[in-house]
Amino acid sequence: MYQALLAPFIDFAFMQRALAGSLLLSLASCPVGVFLMVRRMSLTGDAMAHGILPGAAAGFLLFGLQIVPMTIGGLIAGMVVALGSGAVARFTVQKEDASMAAFYLISLAVGVLIVSLRGSSVDLMHVLFGTVLALNDAALTLIGLISVVTLVALAIFWRALVAECMDPLFLRSVSKLGTPVHFIFLALVVLNLVGGFQALGTLLSVGLMMLPAAAARFWTVRVEPMCLLATAIGMSSCVSGLLLSYHFSLPSGPAIILSAGVVYLASILIGSRGVLSTRNRPSRHRTA
């Protein structure tokens, strides 16, 4: 048992850094994923994950695989996509899903083009899929700062975020926080995707954000316990994914996301709001 579960994290520093980074990501990104799901913006996270690619690719083009330039570039690009698509949705006839899709497609194409100008296919794979086992102290510091900022922001704007999820029109009618909170939330999504980009790449970072949240939805309907459960699922997926990666020589990022996917599929079946429980639940309607 020790060799299977504990030894990889005790004996190897790269496994310790990978575990620390992925747990910090789960702590911040999983609650953000819950709010994305409750707001019916799940695919927005995927679109914005692609939105950070041009900025990260520009940092790579100018400075190589260095964390600070790629992070700053990804953050700027993500904010441009988030604010641009949000502004188009707010001030034009186009809905937010359509504007987000347009920005995301443009960003993905530009990002792949920029990486291809200088890098090899290996560099492109690194940018798209990340290297959680290669996290250094700078990356861990960045992920930790993003986690702290996210948790503080969620604590401050919690009630406004919940209110906007349930009835955004009501929030705007009784408070001036409606529109600012919407953009603050989009900024939190971008921040966590930038943090996830360091470990899981632009394509998989949204997986750790959305799959635990989607799984938690099959167990509870309240936002608070849903956030806690999603975080627990995300953390356990990180641990199991890293162990699978170590013992079976699997890519670490996909192993983490697939571990979360297994929990999601199990939740569909056996969750308190899953298929089996719903079918076995007695009907509330009385027969005459």
C-alpha cells in the first residue's frame, strides 16, 4: 500500500510539485466551474481556454518556454476574449454564446499559427496539453497566488454571484453589482484557466474546472455543498491521475482529466440525483 499510494509522492520532488500544483488548481477552479455550470455557461469555459492560446503563444514566440511571458500573454489574451465577447453580447443583438464561439475560433487559429511559426510539434503539444510533472517553483507560486485571489473574490462576492446565477435581472434591478460581478466572474475564469494552462495546457485546463462540477451536480442542488463536493472530486482526481501516470507511464494531464471523467460517469449512475436513484424514486402523483 505504501509503495502504491505514498512512495511516489514521498520519494520524488517532481511528484510533490505536481501534486501541490494540481491540488491548488482544484481548490480554486472547481468552485468557479460550479458557477459556470449553474449559469449554463459550461462551454464558455472551453471557449475561454482556447482564448488564452494566442497570448501564451506570443510569449512563447518571443521568449520561449518561460512562465512569466507566457502567463502575462495568456492573461491579456483571455481578458480580451472575455471582455470582448461580453461587450458584444451586452451591447449588440448577438447572444454571448455566439460571440464567445466567434472569439474562441479566431483565438485558436491565431494561437496555433503563432506556435507553428517558431516551435516544433513538441512545443505545440506542450502548449496545448501542458506538463504537470514539470511544474517548477515559479509555476507553483503563480498557481498559489491565483488560488488565493480566486478564493478571496468568491468570499467577497459570493452572495452576488449566487444571486446572478438564480436571477440576474433581479440582481440588476436591486443592485449596481449586476454587470461588474459578471465581468469579475469572467476575470476569475480567465485567471484559473491561465493557472491551469501551466499544468494541463490550454485544451485540458477546462477539464479540471468542469468535470468535478458536473459530477457534483448529481449529488446536490445547493451551491455551497456543490462547490465543496466538486473541490473534493477534483482533488481526488488529481491524486488518482498522478498515481496512474506514475505506475502505468501515462500522460499525467489526460490521466487526471480521465479520473475526473470516471467520477462523472459514476455520478450519472449512482448519484443521489442520478439515473438509478431517479428511476427507483416513487412517484409523487397519486392515482385515483
